[in-house]
Amino acid sequence: MRDLIFAFLLGTGEGEKDALRLARSIRTFGGEFCFNPIWMFSQRAEEELSDETRQELFSAGARLISFEMEANGTDFFMQDYVNAAALAEGLGQGETSFLALMATDTLVLQPPRAFLLPPGKSLGGCPVHLKLLGSGVGEEVDEFWGLVYKHCGVDAEQVFAMQTIADEQVVRAYINAGLLVVRPERGLLRAWKANFDSLYRQPEAEALYRQHQLYEIFMHQAVLAGTVVSRLKHDEFHQLPFTVNYPLHLHSKVRQGSRPNRLDELTTCRYEEYRETFSDPEVKRLLEDDASLRAWVEAQ
């Protein structure tokens, strides 16, 4: 059995470029994990990919796993990600001790040893970057979170607190969906999909989407929180270090004393828009003292 398998989507356009870049970063900077399996999930079959993309996959030693979406789910935000997560977890059961589900706007910069969770931990994750729709500790649970908690069977006493990364707000458990490390046998990602599929098109949910687009954009992440709190004991959750899933695109919003001084201090980072983020003077300063990493980033 493998110790760790990496899993992420192979999208189209910029999403495809991001996925291939993430694979290259794993192979280049992953250290002892650089040869671990990479599973890329796509709604396209291999013959639908360009020759260049197929060659990239071959060079990275990545496995392409094609899947189909339900007809009514193809146009909903992040539905493909949730589907791929559940599929990856099912395939990973019995194959790996840990599965790392990653958003493709991610770079691996150091060996991700933190992904090998301590004994007794079933999920490794990070708080969301910004509060936005998060439910602040001490605030009344609003209609959105009330719907999610009711649907996921959350007991209010189970909910634990977290502090968001960039704006440092204390919120009820709200985990960033862009990096999740799970023990596949716990079935957490499959439960997430089941909860999401049965909620996101409910009339009460659609009424919220009409109020504000953010409810639609973050429904998957809120349901993740509800699923985690309802299915895992608090001590089964392991908060990954600050150097994992660091929001490089929000670097200027992170408190000065908490920011990294060099990019290679980070294990993984997120960037949203690659060219825009790495053109930011504040981010470029993080690369001043590492010529080889700077050259690699620029080459991408």
C-alpha cells in the first residue's frame, strides 16, 4: 500500500495548465514523495486530449481517470470537484494510507511530510483564507449555515472554532476545500458528495442563491464543514501547518508578522491566477534569494 497519493482535476484551458504545473511541482520539489502516484480526474477521455497534454501526463507519470457527471450537475459551481473527490477516495481505499485532494491552483514547494497524518487523525486540512460567508463564533447561526447544519445533521455542541488565515477571524469550523488529506477508509469525501448532491438543488438552497452568488460559490465548502463536524470527532481533525495551502494571492492581506520571508519556507501555496500572482512585487520579493526556484517559477 502506498503512503500517499495526490489527486486533482485536469480541467480545460487555464485549469489544464494549472494541473500540469502542479504535477511538475510535485515531481520537482516533492522530495521523497516526488515519485508518488498522481491521479488526474477529467471529464474528457484520453483521446480527447491534445498530443502535448498526453505527452505531459506521460512525462509526469500521472494516471488519467475519466469520469462522467450527472446530467443535472454539470453547470453547478465545484460539482466536478466534489464528484472527483468522492471517486478518488473510493479508488484510494485499500491503495493508500492517505489521499491528498488538491485544488489545481497549487504548487508543491517542499516535501509535504505534513500530509502523513498522526495516528488517530482522519482528516488534515486548513482554515479558509477569508471569513466571507463564515459563521463567526459568537454570532447567531444564519439561514445559510442553519440549512447546512440541519441537512448534515450537525449538533451545535460538535462545532469547533478555527481562525481564518488572511483576515484572522474566529469562525465556526470552516475548512478550505482546496487541500484535504484523508484516510480513504473513513469515507468522508463520499459523505461530502452525498450531502452536497442532496442539498445544492433544494428549493431552500436555490432561494439563497438568488439572494447572493456567494451562497452558490461556497455551498460545497459549507457542506464540507457540515459533513466533517457531523461525521468526525474533533480530535480526528488535524489542522495542517500555516506553511501548507498558503494563499500567495492574498499575501498582502496576511498580517506582516505571519508572512513567509521566502517562498521556499512554504510546503504548498495557492495562487488563483498564476501570472498575476507571480508578477506581484511583494510575491517576487519572496524569490529574491533563491535563483533556482525563481527560474523554475518563471519557466512555468
